[in-house]
Amino acid sequence: MEVLRIRDVLEDRKIFRRTDPPSLLSSIGNTPLIKIRKVTKNLKRVQVFAKAEWLNPGGSVKDRAGLKIIEDGERSGQLTWDKIILDSTSGNTGIAYAMVGAIKGYRVELVVPANISEERKKALEAYGVKLIFTDPLMGSDGALLEAKKIYESNPDQYFKADQYNNPSNWWAHYETTGVEVFQQSKGRVTHFVAGVGTGGTLIGTGRRLKEDNPGIKIFGVQPDNGFHGIEGLKHIETAIRPGIYDETILDGTFFVKTEDAYDMANRLTREEGLWVGPSSGAAFWASLKLAESIDRAMIVTIFPDGGARYPEYCPDCEKQKKRLSVEHPS
């Protein structure tokens, strides 16, 4: 028996030596589902939960799509070692590309609006990404058009990631986020709420949940107008419509004001200890509005990223106070 035990241990060690060590990429996904308690205390029979996507290694939900787009590009043969990963982004998807690109050894070139937060710029520069800045007044649409122009000028040099039109974006959430939401909620989820940027998170997760249970209601969240300040979200009516956005699976859409999104993000920080970004505030504002209109439910929403990337939107931060005192002296 002792010989058999030693043999088993040796075999286990061989297997261990043959197995590659875990990559940082293997930690993408499987984020916790957190119950929101204090801000929802007045709700009687409705519970609200949020996926903590800022706990992904790149700091946002976009890690899921970034990895899927790159690996599908590799599988298809469109992404090869001699090509540069190119896309437009407001920051988070770019950081995902940069992180995955660094691990896999790809060069990354990104087109971004000039007004993205300094924290996102610093993160992208730290990864060695080449940044091309576009007119902030043109928003994400201006960056998208410039990326298209760059690609078309030299298509052999680039892998066009194209997050707004690449089905790998929503498939990432169909294969992971949707599965996780259903499993973590033990199948009790009744409503799903997510912001509309590219549409990948909302559409992919929504499609999977509808397959698991056709009775689950799916709601999108958009800014209330085209001139808004919620990074990562799109007002579809006034923007270039993402090719992967499919509103036919939706049961409704909420439209949120920029100030309401910021106020809700601050409440989540102060009352729940969840330091999240304004798009999370927008998603939760919509979730509360939905909760107030129904009698019994389990609502799940997505908190895409953390508040550390948006210090300029923290009204009580010392940095903000100093800036305001210079611009508007008393």
C-alpha cells in the first residue's frame, strides 16, 4: 500500500509539472454577485444584486470581450504576430486589449477621445500602447471613424478588433456573464439590467438568460441625450449604432441623466462601500426605477468598473475641491 501511495504522489507531481502555471487571463470572469442592501432597504419584496466587474484583472467588464475578440482573431487567422491590434475605445476595452496584448506579445494601437480620464490614459501608456487622440466633442463616434480610416489606409498592418461590430464581443458574455448570472442567482433572477455602450454585455448576457428562462426580462440603460458625461454609454438615437446591438431582445430601456448616474455612484460608495464608476451608477439608478415598478423580483445588474478611474467626478475629493477653488474663487 505504501508503494502505491508513493507511486500516486509521483504521478501527481508529474501531472503538476506538465500543467502550465495559471495565466492572469484565467482570472477573467467569475466575478462575485453582490447583494445591494442599504440603498434598497425600502424595497419590500424586490432584491437587487450586482456583478462586481471591476474585480477583473484589467479593472472592468471589458476584459471579457477584449480576451474573446483577440483569441477569436487568433483562431480565425486574422490576428497574426506581425499585425497590430487596432480599435477605438473610451478606455476600458483599450485597457483590456493592452493587458491581453502584453501577455500574448502583440502591439496595440488605440484611438480615443482626448477627454478620457487621466487615469485611463496613464494605464494605457503604462502598457506601451500607441494612442491617437480625437476631438472630444465627437465622442466615441469620432474615435470609431478615425480607427476605420487608419485601418483602411493600411489593412495588412492591422488586426481590426472592431468591438462595436464584432460578434465575439457579445459572445464573450453569452459564454461567461450570462452563465454566471444564472448560476450565481441559482436560477432565481427575474430581471437583468445593463448599460448600452457597444451593446455586448447587454445583448450577450440577455440572450443567454432568455435561453435559460424565457420569462427573464431584459432592460438596457442609456444616457438621456447625446451630450452626456457617462463614459462607456451611448445614446443610440444620436450615435453611430453598434452593429451588435439588437434591441429586439429587450423588454425596455431606461434613460438616465448624467447627474443621476454620478449621484447614485456616490451613494453606492458611501452607503454600500462599493467605489464604482458613473456607468455603474446609471445601471443601479435604472435598477431602482425598475424595482419601484414591480412587486416581487430578483434584479441583477452589471457594475462595469471602479471609481478609481474617475477621481474628477468625486465632488468631495480634495483634488476636485482645489480645482474648483481655482476655477471659481469665492
